[in-house]
Amino acid sequence: MTDKSGNRKKRIGLFGGTLDPIHLGHLRAAEEVREWLCLDEIWFMPAFRPPHKDTNTLTSFHHRLKMVELAVEDVDSFKASDIEGKRPGPSYSVDTLTDIRKAKGQHLDLFFIVGSDAFLEIDTWKEYARLPLLAELVVITRPPCEMGDLEDGLKRLFPEYQKDPGGKGLFVSAAGGRIRLVRTTWIEISSTDIRKRARTGLSVRFLVPEKVRRYMATNNLYISIKSEGLLDAQADPALEIVKKIFAQIRNNKGEDICILDMRGISPVADFFIIAQGRSTRHVQGMASKMRRDLSRLKIKCRNIEGADEGKWVLLDFDDIIVHLFYEPVRSFYDLEGLWAEAPRLSLEENIQALEEING
């Protein structure tokens, strides 16, 4: 396609999201979309204030932007964009696309790239129906969602769009909107998992670009900062909190509880508490109730991750980090094996602590 001067328009892919942090799964999916659609460039745009995320737990924008810059600096067709950091207020995609259209629309063909999970909830986005009119909406597959699921979702969300016989995975509307479904290689990496690994001392090498990994380490990103004064001064306040958390897990039917004493071993926390639930729903319910009940005891959860999926929920209580697993996921990560040198609080001590607390 050409602009008004007859010059060929540049084909630009726009890859948004929190990118907290950007990882190899993002980069590989973007590369395959670039090849498939013959794009000239892909701009990675970390959101400044994503409306669907808890901004209190989000890494600072300048760190996320810097990690994107490091990840793409050696790739000519990939660019880092700070456009959403320049606009105050929530980072709505429709506003970002509108701004780009106003500034450069006559010279660019835009392709807005989203994952299948985000697409299936796109009706919660601001003015979502305008998105395919401002840019071709490119939806990339992400398990467990399959292409058939995406087509069903598209019919529900955009009923006026019809499949274009001449374009692979392309759906068009009479108003000129375009939505394309693209299958990409699935690499099972998530930003949530990377943050959890960093918090617990697990390696993130080969999950993020090496420059990003070094930046994370240099800037202590995703590492819990210990605080004081959660309870009244005691001989060992962290151990008292451990006992209360243990009681909560037992009361919520948590299974196979393991308490690792990480004092002198890990700079991240003094104790890791690992337990499991019978299902992802059980894990989600246990995490939600624990967070609420412990808050009443003046024990504040500083951060929670993974609650949406319930496969591995991490609750950060500063000196204590709790890992609630769905059992198959626990076996895969084997945190107990990773920290085999850490002393474990005995089961007898745990039972005694529970009895003292329940009094």
C-alpha cells in the first residue's frame, strides 16, 4: 500500500503489554509475525499504567523500557517505544493507536499484536470495537487456546466480521476493519514465572535475553526488600509469622507443607513455605482467604502473583515467601530439591505451633 505521495507505506507491528519483563517468548512470537506479514519493523511498547493490572506491584516503567531496549538493540527490525510513557493516565490501547494514527498514519500500515488470552477478554478494553479499524488486529495463538477457540471468540466479540477466502486467517468487516489469527511457535515462558524465579533465587538464564538478565541482577529487580516492624519486637518475629501462616494453610486444607529455613542461605527471604492444593481452584481459594485472614492479624502480603491461574501462587510477606502449588506444577519446579541444603522445620514443631496458635 502507498501513501498520498505514491510512496510505499512502512508496515509496522505494535507489540504492547506490561513486558515485566520482556522475554524470549515475546521476541520469538514477534519475529514469526514479522516474517508472516512481511513487516518492516515491530515496536515494543511497554504500558505505563495498564488499566487491568495492579500498578502497585508493577515494576517501574523506566526499568521495563530499559529492558526492552536491551532486548532489541541488536535486532534491526525491532524497536523500543516509550509512547505510552509520554501520556498521563491509564494506558488504553485505543488511545495509543489513535495517537500513532494522528502523528504518522498516512505513512504507516499498522498491525496491533495481541495474545489469544488478551483477545478473548478484549471486550473489557476501552472502545475495543475501534481497534481493528485503527490497525489490523493480529491475534497470536497461546495454549491452551486453539485456533478453533479463537474463531469462536472472534464471532462472539466481532459478529460483523467475516472470513476472507483470500487471506489466511483474515477476517474483515464492511467498515474496513481487519482481524487476523496467526499461529506461532509456543514457548512456555511467562513474565509471571520469571518474576517468581527471580524472587526465589531460581535461574532465569535462557528465559530472557542475557543483557536483560544482567540488568535484572544489577538493579535487584523482582527481589523482595525486607522490612521491619510487622509485629511487636520479639526474639524472632519472622518465626512467629511463619507459625501463623502455617496455621492458615492447615486451616484451609493445604497439603504437604514444607517450611525451609533460608536464614544465611538466601538474600531473598528468611523462610520459604511450600504447600499444595488439590486443584487450581483450591489453590486460588486458599491464597485469597489466607491473604484476607492474615491481613486481619496485621500481617500484610506485599505482593501476590499467579492467582489468576492457580498453578503456582506466590505470596510475598517480606521475610517469608509462600509458594502454593497445584501438585503437578510443584513436582516440576521441585523447590525443595533446589534448596536441599536448607534446614526444614520439623513436623512436630509445626504441629506444636499450630496447637499454640489455635489455643
